[in-house]
Amino acid sequence: MPLYNVELALKCTMVVQAEDCDDARDIAYANWKEAIDDADARPMIHVTGDVTQERHLRDGWDGQCVPYGGDGNTRISTLLKHNA
């Protein structure tokens, strides 16, 4: 089965209680997952290209990673060899 790079964009507004802007940013980083769950936010999803070689991987992904939607065990490098 082919592999694809997919970009997720999410807009969610949170209100935090903080001492100042820097503190507000820190509190937001510490709580962003909870805020997304609370908002029941749905991301915008963009397929940004297929992955047929490891050099097509983006943002920290490499051949040793396991993709979403697969069997949960097989690494991308193995999948690319089988898809070639």
C-alpha cells in the first residue's frame, strides 16, 4: 500500500490564566492536548505528496518510523522496499 505525507492544520482557541505573555505561552504548551480534546476540534487535512523514497519524508520522519494506518510494526524503510 502506498505512503503519503499528510499535513494537519488545527485552529483551536484557548483561554489561560497566567502572569504574563511568556507564562501564557508556557501554560498553553502544557495544556494544548487537553484544549483540543475539550474543543472536539477537527483538523483540516492536506495530502502533500506521496512517499516513494526516504528523501520524500518530512518533519522528522525517517525510514525507522512506523506509519499511521499500517500494521503498527512495519517500518517505513521496509514498506518502501516492498512498494518498489
